[in-house]
Amino acid sequence: MRVGFDVKGSHDVKFVDPRKTAKIFTLAEAFLKKEDELSASLRTAYTEDIRALFTRGGELLDQKSGGESQRVQSSEEVKALDKRAANLAKKIHGLMNFEFSDTPAQAAGWGFEVRQTGKRKGTILMPADRDAILTMLDRYIKAEKGRSAAERFKSPALADVQAVYDGLKENVGTRTTSKGQRVSGTQQSIETAAKLLDWLQGAAVQIVLKQFDGKVTPDLAQWGFKVTGRTKSAKATKASTTPEEE
């Protein structure tokens, strides 16, 4: 951003790179700290808008952080539950082969697919991935609940199968939701930071005009802005504020 005043001054203001979201919020925090030391009549017309955006930015960063924390935790739990579910699937698969060695088609009632053609016709197939395992466990649970306690398979216990199924289903859902929350928080914080930088630039112009008689001075650093000395050649060509180069 360039502002056409004080072109012959001795200093420039270099603003934060718009891509540096964290630095923009740090600048806003320093700006508000200085503004709060001043009487209301000396504050800029942008101060309360900056305060509102800064507060919103903090909420979005918390959302991003919370989403990432939940995602990591759920991912670890999913890994552990994936292992338990796979072990359960193998155990139940072995059970089906034992119980229905002569009538493999019956295993379909407990959620297993059975090969219908070829040399391996009648083979009870092992679920291939998480989704297939969850589908099988869901069907297995429903089939067992439809039988009396005396008829149910003793091992694995229905309660154990239910616990693994519920835990895996819940944590996969939480991980997906948390990822969405993190992505949303990140995008919205970037957008908020961009608006915040616009307001901070406007506030810097007002401070220079109102409090320093249109002159960019090192005192502007009290609001968190980066003020640098201008070389003789730059004085003739640069405006009083330019984007920070990093």
C-alpha cells in the first residue's frame, strides 16, 4: 500500500506481508495495546473495527487449533481401533469358516461375502478394508442381537464387537469433522487477517495525519508498525508507506 503524502520525509512504514497471518494478528495486538493507553478522542476511527476483527481472529485460531488437536487425537484412536477391528474381523471370519464349513452361504447373514463362481466358489471372503469391516461388524451385531442369548456365539462377545464398532465409527466421524473444522478455521483466519491488515493500514495513515502532522516518524512504532529510515534516493520516489518485504 502506498500513500501519497510525506514523499520527502525521512522514514517509511513497512507493513506486514499479507500472507503472514500470525504477524498481522501480532501487529493488531500491539496496536490495540497502544490505543488503549490513549483517551477515546485520540484513538483512530478504525480502532473498534480492528478490535472486533482481532477478537474474531483469535476465535478462528482457537477453532483451527482445537480442530487439529481433535484430529490428531482421533487419528491415534482410529489407528488403535483399526487394529482391534481387523483382529475381530479375522476372529469372526475364522468362526464363520468353522461354523459354516459345509454351508458357507449362511455366513452372508453375519455380513460376509461369499464367492459365487470359479475354483474358489463357496469361499467366505475376508473384509478388505475399514469400510468393509465396519459394514460386516454392523451386520454381525444385528444378526447376533436378533438371536437369543443362548444362541449367540460366545466368542467374540457381542459386547466387545459392539464397543469396537461404536468406537471406530465415532472416531472416524470425529476425525473427519475435526479436519473440516481445521480447514475452515484456517481459511477464515486468513480472510480475517487480510481485512485486519487493511484496517491497520488505514489507522496508520490517520495516526500520521492526526498526531504527527502528516510526517512519518519513528514514534509510529509505538503502535507496533515497522518504521525504517529512507535513503536519499528513495525519498524522491517512495510514498510514505510500502508493503514489508520479507
